[in-house]
Amino acid sequence: ESDSKRFELKEYLDLKRVNDELLATYTTEEDVKGGITLEQRTALLIENKDIHSTDLLHEYFIPKQHLAQFIQDLKPVLKTKKVDLLNITIREVEHDHDAFMNYAREDVFGLVFLFNQKKTAQQEQDMQQLTQQLVDITLKNQGTFYLPYRLHVSRDKMRLAYPQTDAFFSLKKKYDPEEIFSNQFYLHYRES
């Protein structure tokens, strides 16, 4: 049995055990009657109430055979980061055959990172640097990232993850020659 298969099974069983324990521990009879889920209860507990900070999501999509290496590459970066990492959720994502700018060109694991960042120029710079490091690790492991998040990724790295970018923007120009539909993503990543 391959190391990645053993890793997947062990991680799945560990996550399932933790989830079952949390469900048994924190779900009350009143929650069940009121339709409150563990996720909702947990969300209320971790909701950011600090007006001087903001929570940010990043999502990285890693081919299943590269997950163990991705995690190994991540460890030294996360140990030295200057932005608070609150949580990482891992989910399975099936190959997307429909979207032109698909982030799952094969079956992958999606890793959703929840960060808390202070609303300062220094923390914004720290998050930009961290994003670049995470994207580099993702590209090294043949992964992609969710596009709509902030514009911290360089045009070149975006095109490495999404080689169909220029074709996408050409089609957009073809069907919207007056550029009526626009946003910051389009203005930042299109060819000038």
C-alpha cells in the first residue's frame, strides 16, 4: 500500500473520530430540537468580533498524490508566518469537467485556510508575502488556488496555475468588446 493511501486513510479516520467526539460532546438535545448544527454552534464561538482585524479565507487545490508533500512543504512556512492561522479544513473535490477556469483538473483535496489579519499596513504586507509562499508551494505540488480571493498573486503565477487564462480573457473580450462587465480581478489580471 502506498504512503499516500495510508496517509489518506489515517487522516480520514482521525478526522472522523474527532468529528464524532465533537458532535457527541457539543451537540445538546436543545440543539437537535432547534435544528442547530455543531458547525453553526462552532461558527458562533469563533466569529471575529474584533473591529481591528478581519478573517480571510484561502483555498488551495492539491492533487491527491501530492497532499503529503504539500503538507511537508507547508510546515516551515506556517511556523514562521506573521498572520494568525485559525483553521485548515480539508475536503475532497472531484474533477471539474465544466468550468473554463477549473481549479480541479483531476480529483484533488481542497484545503481551506482561515486566517485572522490585523487591519494594518504591516499585516497586509505580511499576508501578501504569505500568500506568495503558499502559492509557490501549491505550484510546486501541481496545484491551483481559488481565484476570487484578493489580488496578491502575481500575473505570472496566476497563469502558471491557470494556463487557460489568456484564452479566457480573449473570450471575454470577444463576447464583451465594450468591457461593460468588469471588476478588479479582470482589470488586474488581463493583459494590458
